[in-house]
Amino acid sequence: MNELTQRLRTFLKVVEHQSFNAAARELDIASSTATRHINHLERQLGESLLVRTTRHVRLSPAGERALVRFRAILDEVDHLTGELELLSERVAGPLRLSVPWRYSRLYIAPLVSEFMQCYPEVTLDIVSSDQRVDLVEDHFDVAIRIGHLEDSSLIARHISDQRFVLAAAPSYLAAQPPIQQPQDLEQHRLLTFSYTTANHHWRLIRDGREYRISARARALRTNNADILTQAALDGAGVVVQPLWAIRDELASGCLIPVLEGYQVTAAEFDTGIHVVFARENQHNPRVRAWVDFLLARRERLSCG
């Protein structure tokens, strides 16, 4: 309910009860809020709508005229709300999605056909990129965000946790000094993911002790997860990646875990995976359908 509608409803209740306190109780708001609503209407109209005494509240001549119009306005609002609710039951039209490249390939692509079968009237536009987009400026309805959520204006729904691992190709590890403790990484070529231009550190934690390893200008920085993984596979250095992103490479032995006894995170992206959308879109039926579809399949999307 927007502010104008709230003020109009407050006015009608004050008139009905001839009391600010009784109106506030029914509306479940503070008496001071009810008073503020009426005062705002009177300022906007430049007229006193109510005559207040110590015992009663009654309509002024301007209030009597306003009462008729306000009731008509609220009737129209209620009628329109009902029409829109009926319209919102139909899930149809365009839906533009932003999904990180590798996650889209491994987790979203297998679900696309299923979603299209569930909602045949929705037209999907999926943009797969590791570049973080601005939902409003770039005209996206929904995005999958991996890592730290910076924009508090967005609504986020948690899909999955994720765990990071350090890994390198057997060829690289055989040709370089052994990595037995975090400090050993200072002598190695580090391949790191960048969402932003901020300085990155790799953070390793064990037994409550934290180690921070600078990864700035240490061989390779890129915002493309596939480039990182391929560079690691080709023996270019040590990579930090979510376990879900290199699970197959670890299982096949093409990449070997490093410092397995440590919890590994990266300072810029140390949280889970979320589906996010603008608050203005929370009642969009296509957005609700996509978000609910993903949340119902959390187990298949689990990346822990």
C-alpha cells in the first residue's frame, strides 16, 4: 500500500470512529502516525479536513467534500488491485536473466528446458557472463550472484553454500617447491578471479588462525572462470576456485588439491550463491516463477 492510499484510508477510519486513537488501533499504526497522515493531506489540499476538539473529531465543510472523493478513489484502487491480481496469475512474457558463465553451463543449462515446459508462455533471455551486472541499468529481471552481496537494495534468496579449494596441475606441482603451509604460496604463481579492481587476498584459516596471501599481480587475474581453470590445467600456477567449478578436474586427477587441511576463501567472494532481483520486481509473476523454480530445486543446485 503506497503512502497516499494509507493516508486516505486513515482519513476514512478517523471519520468513521470520530477518533484518531480508535482509527489507529484498527489500522494497527501509532496514533502519531494517524495524525501525521491527516496533517499531510491537509497540507497538500491547503484546507482543514477535520475539526478537532478535546472530546470529538468531526468533518469540516472541506472534509465533507473530500470524504466523497476519497471513497471513490479508494474504490477505484481496490477495483484495479483486483484486476491486477487476476492478471498476475498468468505467467507470460519476457524474462531476462544474468548468470555467471560456468555456473550457467553446469547448473542452469540442465534446468532451462524444464522451466520452459512449466511456463511455455515465458520467453527466456539468458546472458551468461562473469561480469557483474547492474540489474536496473542493464535491464535484467533476475541474476545469479556468486559471492559477496554488496547491493542491499536487492532482494536475495539463498540457493547454495559453496566451499573453495586451492589446486594446481600435477605438472606444476612436480616442477615447483612443495606447498606445505600458507606462507609457501608466496613463492608460487597464483591464478586469481577478479570481480572488481580491488586488491585481492587469499585467506586461509586453520585452528582459528588466519593467513592472508596477497594475490595481486601474481601471474594471472581474470573475471573468466574458464580461463582460470584452463590456465591451471596447463600448469600455469595455483588456482583458487569453488569446489563445484572444478569438481570434475579434481576427480580425474587433472588438478590436485593444495593445503587441504585449511579452510580456503577469497576476500572478495567468501559467501554463497544467491538469486537476486530488484524490490520493484518482487510481484512480477515471471520473476516469482523463476525464483520459486530454482528454490524448489536447491538440492540439484547444491554446490557445497
